[in-house]
Amino acid sequence: MAKQPLAEVFGFPVDNLTYSEVDHQALFAIASKLKGDFLMTYDDTDEVRALAHRHHFDVQAIAMKSTHHARMQELLIGKDLNWLR
């Protein structure tokens, strides 16, 4: 199966978008309509967890290090993360 370019999925160019330029609610709505599974990472915040819950996504917190080696927690989001557990 051929992969569809993200620009076609979103209807506009998506290369090099910054976090503040992304419509996160629209991104989660589009992801909820994907036929296959997906994996994305986000900051672990109450707002992101609420978006994931609203769209019935599976979430898993994971430990990460920032570019400055600070320890932080990220959130993996997908339709089914059982493979991770």
C-alpha cells in the first residue's frame, strides 16, 4: 500500500511546522480517522492526555532526556500500545 504524503492528508504543507503552528485538535481528529495504527510523541500534559482520551487513544508515559540532557517525561500516543507493555 502506498503511503499518502502528509501534505495531502492535512491539505497544506506541513514541513518544518513549529509546535505553536500546529492545530493539535485537528491533528488528533485526523489521527482518529487513520485506518492503520500510528505512533506519536507529545509532552506529557493534562491537555494532551485529555485530547488522547477524547479520541480513545492509548497512551504510555516514557522517560526521555532533552537536548540539554535534562530528564523529562514524554507521552507515546497510538491506537494500541500493547506491544510496548
